[in-house]
Amino acid sequence: MFIRKKKIKGKEYAYLVENKYVDGKVKQKVRKYLGRVFKFDRSGDFPVTTVFDKGRIDTIKDLLKKELILRGFKVKGDVLERENVVVDLKKPEVLFKGRKACIELNEGFLCGYTLRKLYRLWNGDGFAVANALLSAGIKLSKDDFVKFFERYYGGEADEHEQAD
């Protein structure tokens, strides 16, 4: 499954889509509406090598907080907000004026679905872990991904399984 953006009346919306083979042809089926898509420009960079000393969920929250702070979000504990877009890392959900929303981050989308997917990934090969991180918009260097994977999943990632 993957996330697709669709423009409707000038606004972008995100959907979870699944490909299936039917009679030898690929058919796409929308599985879930994820919310309106928002994109906020990034204003800098940050080192991530210092955040791998906490628990896995807290580390994921720290990575997301730093990414969102660079996009102008204000932090109040596990809740971040900018222009009526609220990211609650504890619930986990992303809302715009009380409705489902997604934030386009790097090559991924931060929304309730991708947050839950990240939090629930207790076991996984390097590919599954990299996919979950990238799907939620967390982009790590190869070295940082290897450190993250070894720290929280107790194994070595093959070179083809590392996030770029």
C-alpha cells in the first residue's frame, strides 16, 4: 500500500491506496482517506546522531519534533501546532481544524496512519523499518539509519535495506 495525493478543487488530499492484480491487470483501490495535505517549507537542518539514547518511541517523537520545528511548528509537550494544523504525537493524530490531515515531509506524509505504523513496528527487517520511517517523512542518512536500526531492532541492516 502507498499514499497518493489527489487534487480536488485546488486542494490536495491524501489517500491510502492498494494495488491488486485482477484478470492480469493492476487495479488500484482506495483503502482509506487520510486527510487534507499541508506542506510547510523547511528552514534549516539538524544533527540527528545525538537522539538515539532514548526509547524507540521517544526517539521517533524527537525526530518528528525536530523536523516539524524546522517547519515553524510550536511545541507544547507531545503536541505541535502551526496554522491550525495540530500534530499530537501521543494520540497519535494529525488534524486541521479538528479534521484528519497530512503533512508532506521530505518524501513521505505525516498523518495518523503513518504515526501508528511507526509506533507499532516492533519487529522488522531493515526494509520494513526504512519504509515506515520514510513513509512518515523521517529521512535519515545511511549511517544514522544503521545506528537507529541496530539500537532499536537489534540487528544489522543489509546495505540494500538502508534508508538514503
